Amino acid sequence: MKTRSVLFTAVLLALSCRASAQIPPHAPGTICATPQFWCWAPYAGPPGARCACPTPYGWVQGILV
């Protein structure tokens, strides 16, 4: 399970590098980045922590950036 979590985080980081220009200026740990989009985190946390963004189809997992 931990290996899958590390792999998930690595994939999100790799995907967020390409989309980083689309994320507005923000304080660290206040934006949740998913593979396809981002949302404002409901509360600030340490960068790299798990988070989720709401969509019409349910919650999508991401990481705080």
C-alpha cells in the first residue's frame, strides 16, 4: 500500500510540472493539485500531503502544493 501511495505521489508531481503555469500564485499547501486540474484546499497543510477536489462525479484525489 505504501508503494502505491509513493507511486501515486510521483505521478502527480510529474503531471503537475506541466500544468504548474496554470496554478495561480499561492501560499504553500493551499492548493490541491490533481492529475487533470486543481482546487483551493479547504484548509492549508504541508505541501505533499494528500487532499481531494470535488467534481460533479465525486472526489478526485490530489496532493497539496
